[in-house]
Amino acid sequence: MKRKRLNTSKLITLLSLVLMIIIFAYILLNSSIFSSSNVKIEGNNRVSKEAIIKNLDIRDDKNIFKYNKKQMEEKLEENNYIESGQVKIGMPNKLHIIIIEKEIVAILDNDFRYTYIDKDGKFIQSVDKSDKVEKGVIVKINYELQEDKSIKFENQEHKKILLNLLECLKKENLNKKIKTIIFKNETIEMTTKENIKIILPNDSKLNYNISMLGAILSDLQGKYVRSGSVDFTLGNNPIYKP
């Protein structure tokens, strides 16, 4: 009989504890103290704060314990402009969202529209030529924009060469000096912002040629040269023509 009373006592204690947890959880989930009224977003330049808040369904009257950080971060990365996103929840009502946006490494030109691409050659955004266009190197290369927003290059080898070229230009700090890139069958033609034309063979020496190009352009800039061409296709050494 004594043992039965003891078990009943433990059961009552356990049920009381469970009830207290339920009540506490209810208070946490419904108290206005924990409403997400303090929202901080940083790292976003092209994606507006309003667009992020709308996309993540952030509301002043929504309790911070009702947000799922993992789902929010996955939602952020669905945006073509966002490389990654991190969500931090702080007591009692703080949401801190840290954005890392993708870099537009090139703007593809197909006569009708411009298409922004990232370092992997993936679609970021497509705009009409009459619209305001982001600053960046414009690449004339044959491609088609598919219905699912993927980019289909007519020549896959040209795609690989383009991405390698863009990476080499960035490594040599030349990416912001180049205005246009035109892909031809056997050559690549680039024009600098100083209107110097650069002709490169479309071959395996691309990395080496770009490393040489940096020194050549610096030398020409020091001599206040604003025209002419640098041709890498005429022999072992590049030739400058006024």
C-alpha cells in the first residue's frame, strides 16, 4: 500500500513538471516580449532589407522561437544574388541576419540582353540593354538563357576558358581594368578602359599571358598610353602596336 502511494506521488510530480513545461513553452511562444521587433541585416548591397524581410516572413508580432534558422538560411541562398546567409537569434527579441552576396564577375552580351554571372558561370540576373546595367566587364560570347534560368554556352570549352580568364584577371588585379572581352574562334580580344586592345591566343598559355599582361599595362599606363594594341599571337613575345 505504501509503495502504491509512493508511485502515485511520483506520477503527480511528473505530471506537474510536464504541465509547468507546457505552460512555460506557451508563455515563450506567445509572449510579446519575445516578438521579433529587433531585426538587424548586414552585408546586403544589391538585395534590399525589405525583400529579405518579406522572403523570410519576418514580422514584428512573430515570436522569435517560431523561426527555424536552418530553413531561413536555405531560403536566403535561394536568392541568385546571395552566396550564403547566416541567421542568429538573440534574447529577447533579436534577429541578426548576415548576408554574403555573390560577385558579378562578368556581364554576358547576346545582342538582346545582358546576363550577370557569378564565378562559376551561373545565372544571377538578366536585364534589357535599355535598363540600368551594373558596372563590370562585358563579354561577347555565344550563349542562350534557358527557361529555368540556366545558361547554355554554345561552346562549353569557351565557357571553361572564360571562367579561367576571369579568375586570372582577378588574380592579377586586372579585372577592373578590362571593359570588354570578345570570344572568337582562335583568339580572345579584350579592350581596357583606356581603350587599349589586347589580342590573346585561345590556348593553354592563357594563364602565363595574363601574368605578363599586368606588367605591360602598368608600363603603358606609366607612359600615359591611351591607345594601340598588345598582340600575343605574333610570336613568343607580345608586341605593342600604336
